[in-house]
Amino acid sequence: MNQIKCIFFDLGWTLLEPCSGDWNLNQKFYELFPREKISRLDQNVWKHAYNTAYLPFIENPTMRSEQEQIERLTRFYLTLFDQAKLGGTFQHAVTLAVDAVENLATMNLIPSSLETLQSLKDASYRIGIISDTWPYIERRIHAFKLDEYVDQYTYSYELGVLKPDVHMFQDALEKAGFKPEECIFIDDQVKNLEAAKSLGIHPVQIVYHEGVEIGEYPTIQKPSDILNLLKQYQ
């Protein structure tokens, strides 16, 4: 008898990918500030600027609306402009923030995602999302038709914590109604998989993009690989 009854997916670099390669610096950003200009910056200064600008999202993950996300992203870009001395204006920041939230073309489904979810659904697995994300994800879930397959969602902006905080996984388990050992969690980050494993959830690492730290867990390269891996849990 199959012991696995529920599959939890991360979203970023698991089912979705940013078209520009960065979740916060989309094509609109690079139209205003070309990659060549960014590459000429002192990269230590640039990294510090980016991390400083993003820190408020880590310190307070709670968010209640897309409008709040736009306001917080506006501050993110203003801080980035200032710290990296990019010379961007307030209007630039607002334009980028609105585009980040409202422009669906900033993300793509990773190939084989929907087909994989359909196969899992056909096999009667419960499907859940456990993701560090923001309110704009709702319109993307609908636009990409993920809501036709996903049974439940655990979002950091609703819980007010980020992975690897175990509250994210406890929330998902409570919604699923299954024992941890009956669930698999797929994510690209080792620290998140370790947190899932600490509760008894089976961790699987997806290695879809470059630069990922490889852990000791079973790995897949694309979403559809989970279908073969599941045979090992039967």
C-alpha cells in the first residue's frame, strides 16, 4: 500500500521561476537599470544594498493585501536606489512595485508542472503549497491554473513566519490531516528540507537552477521527476 498520501510543493524554483532570474528585479527593472550598469557596480556594495533593502520583508513577513505589497516594494526599491546609488526616482520605485505585483509575465511555470500535478491528482494524492511569498501570488496561482490541482496553501505572508520555521509545516500538516510520514515536501533549499524532516515529513530536493547547495536528500531536476521517485515509497 502506498504510504505517501500528500505532496507539498514549494513554489519558487519548484513550480514557478522568475523570467528575469530574480524575484524582485524583473524585466522592467532592467529596462530602467540595464544589467551592464549593475555589473559595473562593486558587487559587494550591490549585494549589501540588495540585502539591506530586502531585510524588512524578512523581519516582518506578514502582509495583508496587494496594496500593502506595492507600498513595501516601493520602499524596497527606494532603499536599493539609495544604497547602490542608482539614481532612481520615487516614480521609478512605484512603477517597479506595481509592475512586480500586477504583471503576470514576470513569472513562468517550470516545464512539466501542470502535467505533474494532473498526474498526482489522478493518482489521488493530496497536493499542498508551502511557500515564502506575498499577496500577489494569488492572481498567479489562478492565472497559471494551479488552483485547479492544489488542495491547500500555506503562505508565509499569512502566517507571519518564513521557512524554515516549523510553524509553516505544522500549518500544512494540520490542513492536510495526514501524519508527517505520509507526506513529501519538495523544495530547493536544504534548510527548509531539514525543517520538514525534523517533523517527520519526507524531504525531496529539486535542483532546477544553478548555484543550489545540494543536501543529503533524494533529488529531482524537474517537477515530473517526482512521479518516478514516488515508486520508492510504495
